[in-house]
Amino acid sequence: MATSAPPPQGVVNAISIIERVGSVLSVTGCIFIIVTFLSSSAFRKPINRLVFYASFGNLLVNVGTLIARAYVDQENSVGCQLQGFLIQQFLPSDALWALAMAFNVYLTFYFKFDAEKLKMMEKWYLLICYGLPLPPALAYIFISTKSKGRIYGNAILWCWVGSSWDVLRIATFYGPIWVILLATFFIYIRAGREIYKKRRQLRKLDSSSTGGNELDIFKLYELYPMKTTEISVTSESVTQSQPKAGIDPLRDLESKTSSEPQAPAAYSITISSDREPPPVIPSNIDASTNVAQAKAKRRKNQEASGAAWAYTKCAILFFTALLVTWIPSSANRVYSVVHEGQTVIVLEILSAIVLPLQGFWNAIIYLVTSWAAVKLFFSDVFHLARPGSSPSDYNGRDREARHVSFTLKKRNNKGDETDSMTELAGNAIPISKIS
């Protein structure tokens, strides 16, 4: 139902309750992200690092959404202006962080960025994501006219850009956000084609291998092509030299009469070739070693492809959450501009549901991508919470399962092109700690 009149009091009260419930969920999710990220390196994957940075903006947005409609009738109050600033400044930053995640995917696939290089980009992401919305958000506090009043005022859901300034809502908020979302979408489309191509190549490689990844030792000869070599042999007879007189003349005479003397043939061999001789293949080539190397290489490629795909899926989930967040409120604001200040109550309620939940959706994505680390984290917390428990009490398999350190795979100095993809996902595999 579209109307230009204020919503009924029952609807207004429901909107305030919905906003605060969603805000509490998001604040809880943001606190969980921040605490776990700072507590354990298992959570410090590149994708989670960006979610961690975005959580601070989500927290400050939720400070504003928790206020709800408390100051909508007091546009000149500090509370109303502060709430409007927090929403204008930090609500769009989530879309910018989604673009940063998509840009990481692009850098990984097309420029082979590894975890270290991506980490160096974070300072620029922080500057852009929190710096770009700042000028208009700050300027709106000080702008006021006699005909329209202050920019930050009653926006039904909370104090924000008032209905008399609808054009600014589109020009400095919803318009830029949808440009960012479209840019993010096109990056994922292009990266998706690359992912599909690489995964298809890996499947072909697996299907073309015979005997379950066995290596045919005879194919080693293909590494050393045969070369034609000309060999000429010449020989000549030589006269046997007279033997020296022995000490026993009778024995010498007997030897001469018993067998006919033979002159051994002397020969020489000349080898010529117009090409370099083939390299000598070591005789101690171990076929099992080559089989193991081939399997390891194929497994590494599969892991790299899976890691890159895991990172991309996570980033796409983040992007999908943003679409769910922004479609209802954007539709409502566009309708309000086109129909001169009219609003749709259903869209207002949907906006009240989805807008405060950005931090909550981010926490869900964070949990999904770090589930193994989350289980071990809570296992340690519950164990240490027991009276008299300590890490030294672990033994056997429980000790090995819990007494672990989480590490990210370090960059390979050889510059393997799959390192960036593997490090990007950083699966937080627990490595048993020797104690």
C-alpha cells in the first residue's frame, strides 16, 4: 500500500522493534568476528581479513540503527544528526568492501597476487571504503535551508536524509551503491569464466591420465629425442714383434712348435656426429618417485583450483547478502522519488528488516568459511571453562586434536602460479604442534 501520510503508530512501533532486534543480532555477529579474529590466527585468511575490517563499519551502523526512531521528531538534536551521519557514512561501506573482495579475486586470477601482496592492498581498501563516503556524510551535518530544513531529518525508519532531499538520497547514496554492486557483479562474471576454464582443464587432465595417475616410465624417452650418429671403423694388420729371448731357450722353442703364431689385428674407431650427443639418462631413475611427483603436482593443482573457487564462493555469498539488503530499500527510495514522496509500507518494513542485518550476514559468511576453526575454537573454550582444566591436561588423540597451532601457507619463493590461489583461501588447516 502506497501512501504519503506517516505510517500508523502500530507500524511505526513494529519498525522500531524490528530494527533493534536486527541490530542486536548484527552487533553480536560483529563482536564474534572481532574476538575470534584477534584471538586465533586460524581465522586470519585474506577473505576474513576484509570481513574483519568491514565489521567495524557494521558496528557503527548498528549504533545508529539501535537508536531507531528515537530522534526522528528532533532533527536539530545531536542524536538525530549523529544517527544520520553514522548511517550515511558506514552503511555504504559494506558495498565497497564487497567490491574490494571482488577486486582481490580479480588480482588473484589475472595478476597472480598471493596472500602477502593482497595484504599490502588492505591499507588502500581501508582508505577507500571508509574515506570515500566521508565528505558527503560530514557535509550534510552543516547544510540547512529555510525551505527544506536540515538534510538529516525524519526518514521514517530513522534520522537520515529527509524526504525533502530525495534527490541526494539517489545521487550520493543509492546511485553510487548500485554502481559499485554492478562493478562487483561484472568482476565475478569475468572471474567465473576463468574459474570454469581452469576447472575444466583440470578435469580433462584427470580424465586423460591412465591407470589412476600412473606415470609411464617409457615416456621418459620422449624427453631425450634420438639423434643419428655416424660411426666409421678402420683396421690394419701389424707385424708381430719378435719375442725376446727367454731365460729357458728350450721352453721357448717348445712354445713356437706347439702353436702357430697369430698376429692380433689392431683397429681404431672414429665417431662423428653433426649434432650434440643425447644426454645420459641416469640408470637409477626411480619410477615410483616420478609417479609420486606426478600425483603431487596434480593434487596441488586441484587444491589450488578448489581454494580459488572457495574464496570466490565466499565473496559471492557476501555479494548476494548485499543484494538482499539493498533491493527492498532501493526500490522504496526510487518509488518515493518517482511518486513525489509516497512510500510503500511493505517496502519500509522490509528495509527495516534487512538494512540492520549486514553485520549478521557477514558473521554467517565468516562462520561458514571458517567452520573448522570455529569448532576447534569453541572446543578449547569449553575445555578451559571446566574447573581445573588446562591445555596440559590433554593427552592422546584429544591432545593432538586440540593442542594445535594454525598457520597460513607461506609464499613459495619459486613463484609457483598456484600459490596465490592456495594462500587466498587459506583453509586454516590445523597443524599439530609438537610439544
